[in-house]
Amino acid sequence: MRKLAGLTAVLGVMAGAAAAQEAEDFQPLHGLDLPASFTGTLPCADCPGIAMQIDLWPDQSFHQSWTYLERDLTVADMGRWVPDPVTGALILRGQGDGVQMFAPQGVDRLVMRDRDGQPIQSEMRYDLTAKGFAPLSLDLTLTGEVRYMADAAMFTECISQRSYPVAFEDAWIDAERLYLDARAEPGAPLLMTMAVRIAPRPPMEGDGTVMTVIPQAVGGAFPGEACAQERAPARLTGTYWRVETLGGAPLTPQRDSREPFIVLRAGEDRFHATVGCNQMGGGFTAAEDGTGLRFQPGPRTMMACAPPLDSWENALIAALADTQSHEIAGNTLLLRDAEGETVAVLRAVYLY
């Protein structure tokens, strides 16, 4: 019971820390300034080039199109991106079985990698640059969960897990009829396949535009089913853990500094961490029962850190030295000392 109560308390502290982070200009793992639209012309084996655009949102969803020049062929895709917790390269998983990989370079540039995540050995350019945010309009067929209540409908696409308002245009009347016939109860989600256009539309309230699903043709409904793909639960190793609190005190990432994080590398039994100043690393051992955890400090850089990074760094070093066990609850990692007291709270930011 004491552990449960402790978890409830630290989650309350984390909520305040997360709210503070939203207002700060910090550098996450990938280092990109999102949302952003990355564009460029990539090499093509049998055409003058491939004009590509990738729109990335901070919620790990993406839209993409590539046009084969002089072939009148445009392909659209959307899905979910994750950064590799070790290299930081972005892995894009779309509607098909394949993946693409891009290495961030600064805040506004992506460089394409090969299928193994290695740099492409070529004198030709494979980079995309961002000069703002102008999201694409896409035409494609999607499967997702539809919810509809009288004056509003939402579509949650299965792979990206991104939700869009639905416009009452074009083939909506067919989608509405199918939804009303097949839903379990008013407002309940219904898995449906539809050909759609995703395009900016004015929101129901407020100014600007929001990306909106416009039904073009209805494929079918699947009562009693749901999106099969769910986010994998966080694991101790291979996960990017953002440091939320140390010794009960929340950490607010500082402007123009890397956010505090720890990555434990599977297979190597090595960790890498920073609070936004010096880089530190070392080894770790995890008990077979999945709860014991020890850190062995290794080399670290020795730059002078400005407040509050200097005190945070000392607190992180102390927390790692005191850690004797851990607990993962959902996307939250608790590091505990020999008495079972929580010395650090971390959150899994990027899940596959």
C-alpha cells in the first residue's frame, strides 16, 4: 500500500512538471522544432527526382507524400514516428509493412538513412529541410474508429492513433448511415474502413484550421472490433526516459538545453544520461526478478553548469548511486533506494 500511495503522490507531482514543460522551449531527444513540414527532392533511379514532403507532429504522427517527377505519380502515406533511443534517428512506420529512417540534423533538417539505419553512401543529396509548417492534404484509404454524436464526429486512425474531426461532406451521409446501423450504442466507437481526404478545415470553434477527415467512399464496418495496434508498454531498456522529478522536486527543462533524460541500452548494459549540461554514462545491472537495479557510474564530461542544471546534475548522480530497485507503472519509471523510497520519477516519452 505504501508503494501505491507513493506512486499516486509522484504522479501528482509529474502532472505539474508536465504542464510546466509545455510552456518551455527545450530540446527533446530528436532535437527538432515541431510541428514542421520537411521538403526536398530525393534521387530517383528512373526519373528526374522524387519530390517529398513529410509533416511531423509532436504527438509522433506524420503525413507524407512523394511525387515522381515527370511520371505523374503521387503516393500518400501517414503513420507514426519514433526516435531510436540510442541513435536518435527517426523511424517512420506507415500504412504498409516497410519503414523509413531519417537522421535529424539540427532543428530543421532530416537526412535519409538506408533500411538498416546507416548513412547512405552517395554523392547525391538525401536531405529534407523545414521552412515552416504547411501540412499536406492527403487522399488515401484508412481504417479507424468512428465516434458520432448528433452534431460532431471523430475518426481515430489505427496506426498513427491520431484523431481527426470528420466533415459532414461528400460521402459522410453513407458513413453516418452505416455507423447508425452498426454501432453498439449511441456514441460508441465503430471500426470502419473509408477512402478519405485529409485536409485543413475551419474548426467548430475558434480561428485557424484543423486537419479534418472528409469521407470519399465507405468500405465497411466491423462491429465488436477495435484498432488492433496499441502502443507497446514501456520497457526498462531501449526506452527514452524523461526525468520528471529528482528527490521529489520537479525538473523543468531549460531554454536552449537538452531535456533531462536517461536511456538504458539493451545488450550493452550501459546507460546514457544528462540533465541538459554534462553527458554522463556507465554500466547497470538489473535483477532477474525485474525489480532490482544498480547503476555503476562511468566517464562524464566536466563542463561548468549554470543553475539550476548544476544542482540537478548532482541530484541525478546521487539518485543513480542510491538506486537499488525500480518499478514500471504504465509509462512511469520509479527509481527507489534501499528503504524503498522514490529517488527519481521518469516518464517514457516515445513508445513504439
